[in-house]
Amino acid sequence: MNALLGAVDSLYERAVMEPRSWTTQGVADWMESISTDEPLDPKAAKLLRRAVKTAERLQAFWLADSRVSDMSIPWQSRVDLALGPRAWRSVLELASHVLDQEPTEETFDTVGALFRLVNNRPWLDGMTFHQWMRDSERS
């Protein structure tokens, strides 16, 4: 499931770096490849559809922006320029879902970074993965 987060990153990157080549068929192919790599539960599928909608808004922004051909702007910065922290909200929700399904330190750190980006404050008051796991075991 952790591959889903990388897939969304690649989707966003393509939408902002190559907005002219990003097509409806390309998105459909992307979604199909995601669902054939591993079975998606209904919540993950819903969150992926939400990420696709965000990618469509990112694409529209960069199609109209004069800086579209300025390759010195990294893709993450392009996402931020277009939609700000709200662009990352669906990715945060997906990462949180992945963490619930398969808790790993890598996913925990990803959720923490996305939470800080979206909410402008630390997640779980800076709790570490190992503290979180201990607390989760008691619950």
C-alpha cells in the first residue's frame, strides 16, 4: 500500500511538470495500473479519486501559468504555488489510511511531514514512531 503514496507523487509531478501531455486517458491508465498492482479497499480508492481531482486542478493552473516551461521550479514547489497546503490534504488522508493499514516508520514520517505542511503544526506533538506504536499497543 505504501506504493500508493509514490504513485500519487508521480501523478502530481506529471500534472505540474508536463501539463500539456497529461490526458484523461493517461489518468485512466494510471488509475488502472494502481488498482492492478494491488487490490484497493473502498476508502483508498475514494482517496485516490480525490487526488486525481486535485491533480486536474494542478494541471489547469499550470496550463495557464507563464512559468510552465521554467524547469528550475521543482514539482513540489509547483504544487504549492498552484494550490498551497490544500493540495496535500488528500495525500495526507491517503497516507494516514496507509498508516492505519500497514504501520511503518517510513509512512509515519510521511504522515508527520504532510500533517505539518497541511496544518502548519507538528503531528502528535512530535511523537516518535516507537512512542506511537507503544501507545497504540495499549489502546
